[in-house]
Amino acid sequence: MSVPVPGTIPYFLQEQIRELIIDGTFRPGQPLREQELEKRFATSRGPIREALRLLEVRGLVAHIPRRGFRVKLYSDREIRDHYLLRAELEAFAIQQLAEAQDLRPLLAELERCRNDLAEARAVADPRRYLRDIRAFYSAISAYTGNAPLCEVLQKLNETIEPLRYNMLARKLGESETLAYTRRIIDALAERRFDEAARAKRTHVLANLPNIIAAYAEARYPGAEKSQAA
């Protein structure tokens, strides 16, 4: 089915392709053939190629010489490195809250985010659930006032959003995010910052095997061999 394309074609196409990568329509390692994308979006090859270049900069697409573009494919090591880095940065943001005199506005915002998470889980909406998880941690990092930290986390979160959605789409009912965000809020309310940071790290470490296993299921058939060839 073709999609009508507005004036800012490459940017529109970038967002459309990004959504298809996040929701798994385009799987990890899957070739993104320009001719097929031309037909899907009823546009010419130039805007398609520019959109793919934009996605390459954002870390969602890779270009292999003489083979073209494909969805970014991560090794198990790369997945682990991405998640552990994000966990450390978010734990660092939590610990930086020790410099804040009044956490009440933040705590109220975190409670709202957690309530939104509960609603998303109740209706089995993994995309909404992921949005609310990001909102929870974005509220924390924003409250620190550390602009470079916020920028790095935003970029990292965007890069690994397809991995996170893939996991939630498969195992939303098993997610323990509600439990550990409760621990974080309670610890922050009592200014036990190290405990709150530790809850963040512990959850990621416990969840990594499931994340890696879910990603293995999502890979495009033969993607590893094709990329290595």
C-alpha cells in the first residue's frame, strides 16, 4: 500500500521508515531495498536514499558497501554494551538528584509516569508502555539540569528503541518495570539515592538475557551471514 508523501519528503520518509523499524515490520539486519521503498511510499529513489542516510546518522540503519542499506543489526555484545551504558547513565542521573533540595515536583511527575505505565500495561500497549518508561527517566535526567547528560541519553534511547520495543512486544506481561520504578520512587522520597540507582542497575542486569533472546528471535533470516559476506 502506498503512502501519500508531503513536501518535506526525506524527513517524512525518515519517520515512516523509523516507525516500521521500531515495530518490527523491518527486522534487524533486513535489507532496505530502495526500489521496494519507492513502491511502498510512491516516491522516487533520491528522497528514499536521503531518508536512509538520515536514519544511518541516527543509528537505526547501516550501509554496507556494494550491498546497500539494511536495518542495524547488533551483536549480543553490542546489545549488552548499549543497555549497560544506559543503565549507568540513568543511575548517574538518579545520584545527581542528591544536589536537589526539593524533590516533591519530581516525585509527583514520576508517580504520574508510573500511573501511565500501569494503564499501558492494562491495555497491552507496548509502544505506549515504552514511551512512558522513557518519560519516567527523562523526568529524572531533566530535573538534574545536566544538559549534556540529557542529550546523550536521548540519543542512546533513540538508537536502541527498536530493541526495547521488540522485547516489550513479546513479553510486556512479564515486565517488572512497575515494581522497580516503585522502588526507585520510594527510595528517592527518602533521599536514598544509592539505593534508587542500584535498583536501576539491578533491573537491567536481570533483564539482559531476555532482551538478547528476544532480539535473536526478531533477526531477519540469514542476516548475520549476509552482513559478514
